[in-house]
Amino acid sequence: MPELPEVEEAAGRLRRAAVGHRVLALRALHPSQRKQLPPRRARRAVGRRIVAVERRGKYQTIRFDDDSTLLVHFRMDGDWHIGPCGDPPARFARAVLDLDNDTRLSLVDARALCTITWHERGVDPLPALGPEADDPAITATALRNALAARRGPIKAVLLDQRVLAGLGNIYAAESLWRASIHPAASAATLREPTLQRLITAIRASLADGVRNAARYRTGVRVAPLKVYDREGEPCTRCGATIRRITQAGRSTYYCAGCQRLKR
């Protein structure tokens, strides 16, 4: 499931392939994507030059020379496949852009949950988002203020993109492990020294993700995660057993030894 590091890596590939080139064709191939991007809207992008590809949280915006935009969200399994226009269609391609440099950009997603929408000039297509999760300007005081009214567990709160943008299930679990915080700890009760540890841990976890951003596509652990998907294995820090619980319908992994819940 792509989060900030993986989406940034994908946006970088898209940026290198597409910026400066004009769209020859844009098509939504799957019924769920055609509902979001009907042909009459897709045609609005034809002939337009791509001037920028940007990432905000888990979203990507493709900006055209008339200031219209495409907004893309990978959801659970989305990614970009980049190849020549003459190649056979990519497996699970849900939408395609053909460019004037003989490049085809295919939005692929086995589950067809990804989203792609066109927005006219002057429309901000992004939802309300908090600061980027790896923003060096985030302080413990600012994070405490953002959490003050949150009564839920810290793990679930960290997944709210209005608190921190780009953080998802994997890196939230990794960050809480690095900060030695139990995922069920009340978000509103965490003090600033603990939140400073968490901020440092989030930056370290995301930096590790940036170094190994292709791992969610290949299914191979390029560099092992510290706690995520390691149920039953020993913690690399204290040796205790990694456990899994369910929070808000999502699997949460934590160390039973060094992430104790304080009562």
C-alpha cells in the first residue's frame, strides 16, 4: 500500500517521463475510472502540455499549461507503468495517457480502486490535508495542539490525513515502534517530550521508506521493516515478540516489550 515515500518515488518517475510533453490521448479503461473521468472530461486534456507533476500527501497532481489538473490517488495497489505507446496494454491498466514522445503512462491497479479526476483551471482538487508528515518545520507543540481534541488511539489518529499528510498504516506502525509508543495510547494525553520522539521517529521511518520506496511494488523486503508484518518474530531492539492487533479494521503491529501501554 503506497504511502508518502512510494508515492513520491512514483511521482518522480512520472515527472521524468512526462513534464514538457503534450497529451495525445487520455482514456479511462475501467468502468469505475470512467465514472470519475468520462470521455468528455478526458478530452479536455488532449493537446495540453504537462508542466508539472507534484505530490501532496498520498496524492499526485498532473498540471497542464492551461492550469487544469489531473488528480491521482493510488489507494491500495495503484502505480504507474511507463513504456512505449506501441507496447501491449499493461496488465491491470485502468487509465492511460499517450504523450508526444511516444510514451504511454498507464495507471495500473489490480483492485481498480485508484482514482483519477480532471479539474478545470482555478479549482483546487485536493481535500483538506495536514502538514507533510516529514515536514522539518513540525514541532512537538504544534503536534500536541493538533492532537488535543483527539480522543482516539494514537495509531488511528496518525492515519487521519488532516493531522499529518502522507502517513499510512505501515509507516505509522514503524514510527510508533521507533518512538516506543503503544499504538493504543490515547493521542490527546501524549506529552511534548513523547511527541518529539514521535516526530523524530516519523522522519526516520519515512527516510528509510524513501531509500527503499520500490518494495511495495515488488513484494520483496528490500530492507526489512522494523515491526510491520512481523507478527510472532522477535523485536530487533528488545527481543520480545511482535504482536498484531486490529484497529479501525486495519492490522497494527507492535512490540509487547518496548511499546508498553501506560495506564
